[in-house]
Amino acid sequence: MTNELEKIISLTEPLLAGTDMFIVNIKNKPTNNIKLFIDADGGMPISKCADVNRKLYKLIEESAIFPDGDFSLEVSSPGVDEPLMFDRQYKKNIGRKVLVTLNDGSEQLGKLVDANATELVLEVPVGKKKETTIVNIPLTDIKKTVVQISL
């Protein structure tokens, strides 16, 4: 992580303190286009993103991380196609269908019924009679987990 991104994170953390929001990821394109992805335990409406964006933009300008002021800032929640990265994200998605890709490349589709510090618990369909079974997947075996949109 670059020094600039570390500074931006240090400016962002106090803005999120005392809220249910947390940093998921931060990226910097070569044109100093900063993309900050934040999430919240109770959901992440665009109004929260806009509020953080306004406050953080001002802090970045004042701190002169980019002396010429040549940067842009985008604050958003991770898209639905973004993998879950943190325990808090897993917990807020309990009850939703997820696709888990394991380190060996195999996949497991099921309803997330629990998540803890060591494993995910999925309810997966078995057979044609809408029967299900419980599958425990150690977090160390997971390459990525993506929430599936149900129509």
C-alpha cells in the first residue's frame, strides 16, 4: 500500500469512529483517482457515502497529500459482485445466498446461516426434494465469497 493511501486511511478512520461504518478497500489509479470502499453493519445508503466523501475530500486537501491538488475521490460501498472480505460483512449477510470459491477452485452455493472467526456455515441443497444439509467451510479454505442476487 502506498504512503498516500495509508495517509488517507488514517484520515478516514476518525470519520468512521463511533459509527457502524468500516473501510473495506482502497485503491489508487495512476491518475490519483482514489476509490474508497466502505460498508456498514446496518446498510450503506448513498447519503452516508456522500457525507464521508465531502468530509474526507476536505481533509485530503488540507493535509496536502497531493500538493498540486491533482486527485479525485470516490467513496462507495462495495458492489454486489465484490467478494466479502471481513467478518462484519459475513455477519450482515447471514440469511443470503452466497457462492463460495474454495482455494482448490471448487465452488459451493448455499444460504449463509452462520459465520465466525474460523468458519462459514452454509445450508446447501441436496437432491431434488428441496432437502438441505449443513456444510461447514473453514475460512482458511476460502478463496472468495460473493453474495448472489435473488430475483
